[in-house]
Amino acid sequence: MLSRYLLGTGLALCLAATAAAQAPAPPTREVGNIVYSGTPATPADLQARLAPYYNARSAVFEDWLPDGSILIATRFGNVNQIHRVAAPGAARTQLTFFEEPVNEAQVLPGSSRYLYPRDVGGAEYYQAYLRDLGGREVQLTAPNTRNQSFVFSKDGKLVAWSQVTPGDPNYDIVLADPANPAGRRTVHEGKGAMSPLDISPDGRRILVQRYNAQPNVELFVLEVASGALTPVGPTGRPIGYADAAFALDGQAVVALSDHGTEVARPVVFDLKTGRMRDLEPGAKWGSESLDVAADGRTLAYSVNEEGYNKVVLRDIATGRELPGPKLPMGVLTGMKFSPDGRKLGLSLSTSTASGDVWTWDAASGQLTRWTESELGGLDAARLVEPTLFRYPSFDGRSIPAFVYRPKGAPGKLPVVIQIHGGPEGQEQPNFNPRRQSWVNELGAAVIIPNVRGSSGYGKTYLNLDNAEKREDSVKDIGALLDWVAKQPDLDASRVAVVGQSYGGYMVLAVAGHYNDRIAGAIDLYGISDWVTFLQNTEGYRRDLRRAEYGDERVPAMRKVFDRIAPIRMSDRMRKPMMVFQGANDPRVPKSESDQMVAKLRAQGTEVWYVVAKDEGHGIQKKANQEAVRGTEVVFLKKVLGVQ
């Protein structure tokens, strides 16, 4: 039974057989839904010390109910569920009760019903349900489909979303009356990753996008009756749209666009003339998300300044900036106007606070805190605020990063470098129990770089690692190792690298190129071979990944993939490695980890392999988080020489 979770197919099976012939199989044990191979148990006292980090919970704003109460996502058990909060400081009343996480909810306008999506085991084939406060619910979406991007009409009589079937890269736009989900119908057979963004006030048009890549998004207005699709904005060139919505009684579209600039900023398109009006000309920092008040005239949007978010309000007709909320330095996790447009619901996470929900009153300017999320027994005084710094890379480019240093630690510090996924992601100074545990339980400095290819620093920076330039981002980590070696308080002989997804690829590549400069590595569901990854990732995302990474079907690109694939440089990887994988991962299939583990073990490299049978791309369940993070700390203690 256990071999089903530890061995893949094809190449992984062949390599595993070779490994088995050369060395005895490592000991394997199963605890709950976690399978450990070649991995020691976490000491009970260490697991007890780590527990408070994962007992800490956060609250994320989801939506407003008609009576002025709100819906939030928070966790009281093993996974996030939806809760209602009646008033500031009131109890969090749980509304959903499932073994699988429920991380988002949208209120059906004019009612107390809400829509939420849910999958099984992290497989990401989301089904959506309409549920009332009493727990009665009906399934909205069709079985055996993947569904996302739900939007309601202002009167609550329509709901639109995108739907795809297994293996299909083309998302359709589906429309339904929430009172009659069985009457759902496809109103547009899409090409590519299409999704609705908004429904016009009269319900006759849907604003949709086609996502080709982060810097290449197309906007269209879809006429529901005829199915006609009309482009919005300039055509014939790639433009990055971060978000968009109808405005000014449906006569305009407000969007966050990088057309003609390095960063996305708010612009308005007149749908009759096609004219574009810039609401923030000369913007220095990029905008990320927006919401438009019910009257269609007030815009709220978030701006990312070096990883920290602020909220800006503007009058859409004039572009005039309006008074807005003054938030603590942190990362925005939710934002939405109340139905009457007089308040803004917000949630925010900071490095030293796990995340809470606030509302801002436009008339009084008052910011009111609704939740007080618990730190799970952590001593807040020990939590560390990171410092932003920049370091030079191989080509002279300045690379931004944050560093967490333990308070008052003597001597030279071991270092953990954590590399984000995406690759278009961005490390931000939000609450992260994992980083804080490394600082306090390992006494380590934790560095989170935003190497080239990261979002948040303009489209030129975003595109610096595309296709053939993929390994330039790996060189940025080599330059960071140079920087570490020059710091008087950091120990360059005790450096570990950690990363997940694309960050897992980065970890494997660093282990191949800089083996002699690291003490160990933790790869979480990383890409080990570009060709097998692109062939085996779920069909609904394969073409999107080809747009970012390159197309393995093109001979010249395939040669590049063969050259840079971590599995082809495994002979250089001699330092201990821990690998984690969710068995149900639809993005980076388990076969990517299986084949990497088998190849490393065949050559005698020490590998700890951990598989979660009920997880996909990430770790959603608290019990699994505690188990895997405990193993990570045991591994890091060993390779960094920490007692």
C-alpha cells in the first residue's frame, strides 16, 4: 500500500528499481496521512515547541451580509472554514463544517445566502455551492468539472463563472440563475484561460479576461444574448491587466493596466469611444486588486510598495484621489465595499500579527477592528520584523530581499534562504509561522529574496527569467550566497535553501550549481525535469506554463530544458536533501518528486522523502502542517549543526 504513494510511473519506476538494486530501501513509516521515507521522527519536545506557531490563526475578510454583519475565513479546527461575525469584537460563528478547507465565500446580493467553492484532497477540481445561514445548500456547478472566478450580478439574479473539464485547456463561461442552478448554460465556449470579472448593471454583458501570462492578459465584453465578444483596450500587443470591473453605470471599464508603463495602474476605458483615461499617470508602484462601489463611481485599489500594501480610493469620473484608510504596514488579504458603498471591508496580515479584519467608514474616516486573532500561545515579543535590503547580482542588477534576524543572538548565525514559487510570485512581509519558527527555534537568519522574474517590480523585471533566461534567476541566488559570505554576523558555511513549486525547482538548481556552498536543501513539490513536468501537469494549465517557461515541443527550447533540468545535474547534488510532495498535486505531479528522489538515492545522496496522501499543491491541513514543518526543523537542525 505504501509503495503506491512513494513510487510513480515511467522513469521514476525505472530509477527506483536501479536505486533498490544498489542500496537497501530506506525505512518507511506512515503516521496519519503522512508517509515518511528515510526520515527520523520529530522529538516530542520539539513538536510541542513548534505547535504554538501553527495554533496561531488568522481572519480573512470575505464579504458583507445585508444586515451589516460580515463573512470571514478562519480556522478553529484542522482547516479554514467560513464564519459570520455580527459586529466588531463579536464571536466568530462557524457556518461551514467540512474536512476539506473552505477558503472563500461570496454573498448572493440581496440575500443571506453565500457561494463557496470546495475541492477534495487538494486536487483543485472545485465545485461551488449556494448555502444559507442555516446550513441548507444546493450545488451550483456540474459534476466532474473544475470551476472558478464566480461573479454575481448586482441584483443577484445571475451568477457567472468559468468551467473546464479534465485535460481541456479551454475554459467556458457559464451563466445561471442562482434560484435555478440546474438551468446553468454555457454562454461562451472559451479559448484559453478565460474567466468572468464582472456583470454589467443591466445584466446583459459580462466583462471577461483571457489570461495568457501575467504580462499578457486580454479584456473583452461578452454580450450574453448574442455571444459576441468585443475587445476592451488596445489590441495587437501584450498588456498586463491585474484586475477590472464595470464602472459609471456600465458605460466604462476601470482596469489595472501596465499599458505604456512598467507597472499596473488604474485606467478607465469608455466603452463607446474606446478612449483610455489614466487615473494615476506616472505611478511608481504597481496596483494589484480593485473593487468598485455599487454606484459605479468610487474605486478602491491596493498598491504594492516594496512588498507592503496600501489602499487608495479615487473618484472614477474625475480621477481625484479621495481620503482612504491608513493601515498598519502589512499585506492586504481582502477588500470589498459594503452594499451601500459607505464602508470598506479589509483584512491585513503583518510580520508580527497573524491577520485580522477591519472596516473603514468613508464618512467618518474611522477604522474599526472586527477580529482579534490569537497567536496560539506564541510570545509576541519574540516575533521578528524583517528588514528590506538589496544586493547586487551577476549582471549588476539590484535584487530586493527581506532578512529576519533573531533578537540578541550571539555569534555567526546559520542562514535559511526561502525562495518563492510562481515564478511570478513575490515574497512579502506577511505573518509566516514557518519563518518565525526558523528564527526562534534554529537561531537562524532567514532571507526571502525576490529574484528576477518576481512580480511587484515592473514588467521588465518580471520578464527577466523567461524561457532561455531561466537560470539567470538561479544566478541571483548565487549572488545572494556571495552577499551572505560578506556579512560579519552570518555563517556562510551553514546555509540551507528551501523552496516550493517553482521555488522547489530553484532549490534543486541551486543544489546542482552551488552544492559546495550550501549545507542542505528542502525541495517541496519542485520541478525536476521541465519536459516531464510540462507533459504531466494538468491539461487546463499546460499551455499557460508553456507561455511562461517555454514550449518543450520546440526543438531549440527542448535543448534548453535538457540542459537546465535539475535531474540532469543530480550527480552534483551531494548535500542532504528533504523532499515533500502532496500526492494529489495537479500542478507539479508527484512523479516529479518521485524521479528526483530515486535518482538522488541511486547515487548515494541522503534524501528524506515525505508524502501527504490528502494534500495537493501545498499543505492546507493544520495536522499536516505541524507534521511536515516539524520534520523540516529536524532536518535543518541536522544540516546547520544546530543543537
